[in-house]
Amino acid sequence: MDRVEPEKDYEIYKQLLYLWTKENPIKTSKLQILLLANTLLLVAVTLNDGFVTKNWALYLGGTLACFVWALSIGRTSLFQEIWQAKLMNLAARHLEDSRFQVHHHQEELEKISIFLRAMGGISSKYYLLGTPLLLGVLWLCLLLYFSVF
């Protein structure tokens, strides 16, 4: 193997690692704004006589917003998976070089408490995508239940 190739690959690896880590705060922000928007929609419904037919526009807005959020968070998660796959491919090409193994953490993970591993072991993509889909379905159910159409 050419001596230049590992250095070139390492530069690519560092850039991919940077891209991969930058997706986490984006996903977190999107989830927090989703929860805030749904809270505000719930407040608007409550202040406007509660769950009644005349609030159908709020139910529709909640439905559409949540499903668009799911697509947005899904796209962010997709690109994070792409960056991770590329990282893994580069790491596999340079198993002997520890610089390419920084995202591997199995050995350290086994030293963490079982409780924390259980709580932190759920991939964020499940609750990041599940939350807007669940909320979207709830708003859609309200829309259909109180539908004036």
C-alpha cells in the first residue's frame, strides 16, 4: 500500500467524522422544536375551547407539521448513517491504524453500567423518527374524529 494513501484516507476520515458528529445537535434541535411546536398547538387548542370541531385547522396543522418534521429528521438521520458507513469502510481498510478506530467503542461500552447502557443504547433514530410520527398520527386522529368534511 502506498504511504500517501493512509494519510489521504485519514484526512477523509476526519472530515467524515466531523460531518457525522455535526448531525447530532441538528437532530436534537429538530426534536426540541417539534416538542415545543406541539406544546404550543396543545395550548392553542386548550385556549380555543379544547378538543372541539372548530379546532380542525389546528389538528390539520399539527398533522402536517409532524409529518414534515419526520421527513426532515429522517433526512438528517439518513445522512448520519451515510457518514457512518463511509467511516466504517475506511476503518476496515486500516485496521492496524488506531486513528481510524476512534468511533469504535465496544470495549469501553462494556465498562459502563448496565442501566446507562440500557437507557443510552436505544438508537436515537428510533425516537427521533417515532416521536413526530406518533404525534402526527395523534393529530390526524383528532382531525378525523372532529372532521367537518
